[in-house]
Amino acid sequence: MSFTEDIYLPTYEDLTVQEVNISTPYLKAAAFHLGKECEAINNEYMLCRKEEQDPRKCLKEGKAVTACTLKFFQMVKSSCADELNTYAHCLDQSSSAMEMRFCRNTQAIFDSCMLTKLGISRPHYGYHSEARVHITDRPKPPPPVPPIYADAPLQVPPCGEGDPKYPAKYGARLPMGS
């Protein structure tokens, strides 16, 4: 893909954020709580991506998602680190697909710690699949301007009732069997 001078590309400073250095078992162990805790910020980011159709215009919302995730894991680390470590280790060692069914006991311990110490309850099954309306204060972008081509005809002649219909050159105009 080629770029021209009129295309805006963000600088490295615009793209630089603190990364969330957490492995897959830890993300999977805390995914339900993280999804519920950062739901509004994630929805704002996804709405921006869908409406703008350009990820460069949603850098601010993307940074907010990363900041929310970092804040969440810092809270978990200060309150329920041992429980999360046990649950993530169980997921990692239980099966190659990190199936949760083998770790329900450690999951219950982690869930109760999250509820008692942080006040974050595990959402019910199907919570993240429910339809919701997201209210935003971000203005809706204007509709895209259709492209104008130099060789396009000025106006296409209208198709009306008075247009002559010439007889079909090779038989009827009706579909077969009519």
C-alpha cells in the first residue's frame, strides 16, 4: 500500500502507551470481571471504530481501554493476587485449551475474593451477549461523502413508462414457463 503526503499518520508519541504485560491464563481467569468493569470504555471504543471506520481517529478511546485494564489488574494485584495466581495456574496446567471446567473450585475462591474485597461480582452466564444501548457524548460523525468521478455522466436519463419496448430479438422477454 502506498501513502501520499496528504494522509495523516500518527506519531510514535501518539501510539505509545504502557502495555498490559499479562499472559493468556491470567487474562482468561479475569476476563469476566474485566469485561464487566471496563464495559462502558470498551463500548465507547468499539462504537468509535464502527462509526469512524478509521482506527487513527480512535486513539484516545483505545488508550482509555488500556488504562482501564491496567487499573483493573493493579486493583486485583493489591487485593486478590494469590487467588488470581492460583486460578490462572490451574487454567494453565489443567488442559491444553485452558478449560475452565477443571478449575471451578479455584474460580469460586477468586470470585468470592473479587466480591468481598473489591465489590465486583462475576456476571451471570450470557451477560456479555445481551443487547444493550450505549449512550455516548461523542458527536456522531457526518456521513461519508460519495466520491465524484471526472468521467461520470452528468445525469442518467430516467426510465419511464413511455420508453419504447422493441420486440425481443431471440424470443419472449418473459421467464421460462410463463
